[in-house]
Amino acid sequence: MSEQPQSTGSAHIVVGVDGSEPSREALRWAAHYAQTIGASIDAVISWHYPSTYGLGGVLIDWDPESEARKVLADTVTAVLGSHLPPTLTQVVREGNPAQVLLDETKDARMLVVGSRGHGGFAGLLLGSVSANCAEHAQCPVLVIHGKAQS
């Protein structure tokens, strides 16, 4: 006889999402683990203006927050489908991705991130965001490499 997971009340898992395949795998893993332990999920994306903002070349009607919100919603739907877990919260925040994730994990059970996301160099084995989070988080950090086994 299988038992249903017991919710720990405030247990939640934070997962970094940027639309990349590694972040999709991180969201898949976080959703499975959250269901297993009865935790909620905070799917987090960050945005910031590029350092050259205001120097020309940036479209006046460009809205990075709306773009980030769309990337997050599209990724969540692509990974979890239309029947989203009721304990899923989508969080969009301005700031450096690593710092935003670290701030969001103050009371988290775990942080889950992909090994690398958008930006940086494709050849890096561990991205700067995941490395920074692994070094500075106050909770366990799981860095997802590759695809989950079916």
C-alpha cells in the first residue's frame, strides 16, 4: 500500500528557470521531488537591463520584465503541461540571477538549477550562476546535468 507524501507545511523548493534545456530539466526534477516530499515549488526567473542600456540600440518599447514573465510561463507550461501543481508559484524578479536565487532560498528546503543556462560560454561544465549558488546558498543545491532518465 503506497502512502501519500506528508506536507511539511512550509517546505518549498526553489528552481531557477531561464528557458534553457538545463533549466527545463531542473524544473522537471524539482516538480517530481516536490510531489514526493509534499513541498511547494517556487519557479524563479530574473531579468536585468544590460549594462549598455541607454547607450543606443535598445528598443524603446522593450520590456525585459514582460519578456522574462513570458519565458517563465512558456517554460512551466512546456515542462508541466496545462495542469500545474496548485503549490507552484512563478516568481519574476529584477536582478543578478545568482543573487535573486540566493535571496529566494532564505527558507527553502532545496535549490535546483541547471548546470548552465542562457549566456556564458557553451563549453563551461558548470555555469557561473549554478557555481555561485552552490557556493553561497544556505540550503542544499542540486545542479542538474544532462537529461533525466525515462
